[in-house]
Amino acid sequence: MSGPPENVGFQPGNLLARADLLDHARNPRNRGTLEPADVVSEEANPLCGDVVTVYATLDADPDHQPRMTRMSFTGHGCLISQA
């Protein structure tokens, strides 16, 4: 018989992740619509009701490969979906 998993209990990394999420919730980054946007995608989670729309602008890098140059989001839902 084995003991409890090693990842149960106090984990300092979890505290850092929580602090980062709370900081993003209190001070949103990249929130709002982006005009003009090359890509717009709305996604919803039917299990919890989160709805997020992501906006992005694209440009070509020197090798003519598409790259994202700006992005933003709007939506409503839990802390994780808004951070």
C-alpha cells in the first residue's frame, strides 16, 4: 500500500499562481474589443457559463509566416476565464 501523493498539501507555487490570477482580475490586461481584428472567436463553456470572445490582429514576419501582433478579449465568467 502506498502513501498519499506527494502533490497534496502546502505548495508555494499555488500561492504564486493565486496571487497572479488575483492581480490580473484586479488589473485586467488586454481587455476590450480590438478594431480592426483579423480574427474574432467567441467560445462558451456550457458547463459553467463562461463566455469569452478573443480578438487578434495578424501580420507577416520576415519569412511571410502569419504572426499575432495584438490581441484582446471580452466576456464574462469565472476568475480564471477573465484573468
